[in-house]
Amino acid sequence: MLKLRYAQDRGTADYGWLKANYSFSFGEYQDPGWTQWRSLRVMNEDRISGNTGFPAHPHREMEIITIVLKGSIAHQDSTGGEGVIRAGEIQVMSAGRGVVHSERNAEDSELHLYQIWLIPGTHGVNARYDQMAFDPKGRSGQWQLMVSNEESEQCLMIHQDARIMRRNFMPGDQDEVTIYSGRGHWLQVISGDISLESESEKHNLKSGDGVAIEAIEKYSIHSLAESDLLLFDLA
């Protein structure tokens, strides 16, 4: 079963300094049909003006992942965690029992990022922060694992049975993806144009589109243009 979330149907917000697109209910934007999917609670695509950002604010019991696509973001939090996350890098923050943090655009030019929240599988953990750079060559023609629930030097760890992968496709590339029993996939198109096909459905997806996929064993991806995809494998 495929449940499509087209880019033009997402919620929007324009605060001047922040232009946001919401795949799920967030803040003042509420959509009863899109509150969350499995453990995936937030999928926000944000564009933030230069030298602006989010002042210090609290979070708790949430796994927060920030993927920077363009520019850089400066982070500080109450655990002592701080750093600048640049394009190609990813930040994870386990809010756990509670954390206060701030994020701001560290440059004069516009910042473009995805911020993703996952509901944790383990509650009451100590708040923690980490970041990692990923070589773009590692996602050329193959899925690059970036986040999982297992500690590794090759990816970032979160407190949820989930894996986040990224892959760059060239025009004409294709892949057949298997979904293991009891799991579901969320596919988010960062940029590009793909054809997604299962045994009973076929859809074209473009930049900003997302799709929830479950209750099938496999599906195929055919790239119609140079494309950049995120894949969430969720319990």
C-alpha cells in the first residue's frame, strides 16, 4: 500500500525569516489525516534567511534529526553540545528527559534543511547531541546508511528502531527495494524526478514529494532525472 504526500499538499508557513513546508501536523498547521506515520512525527523542509534562526526553546522525548542541504546551521544546547552543521552533515539530538537548544543560520545566505522528528522507542534517556559528515560518494548509486538504532562509527545513533538512508540516482538508474515483515518505508524526494512502482500501483514523484509504503514485499524506483532520495526504514 502506498500513501502519497505530494509537495503541493503539504502545510506551509511563512514567517519572513523562515519559510517552511510540513508533511505532518506541526505548530499552527494541523491536518488530522497527517499527524504522524509509524514513529515518524515531523518532516519539515525549512528555508531560513541569513543570520536568523530559532532562539532557545525546550524539547523532550523526541529524536530530532537535522539534514543540511545548503548552507550551515549553528547549534547550542543545555547539555553543552554545540557545533556548526554544514551541507552534507547531519545532526542528531535525543531530547530524552529534556533539553533546551537554539539553532541559527551561521551564514549570510539562505539555509536549506530538513528537520525530522521520530518518537523514541526508549523514554527517559539522558539528552545527547552528535553530528557527522557523510561523503557524497558513499551514496552514489547505493544507499548510504546515516542514522540507525545501533552504535557505529559509520552512522549516527538514535533511540528508535529506525534506519535513515540517502541515495543519489542518475537518469536511468533503478533499484528494487525490499520491505521486511512488520516494517514500513517512508521515501522522501529531496530533489529530482522518479517513477515508483509496486505490483499494483505506479506513481511519479518529484522534489518535495513523500510516500508511505507498507503491506507489500517490494517496490521499484526508476530515476527519470538526477535525483536525491531519503529512505526511512521504520518498525
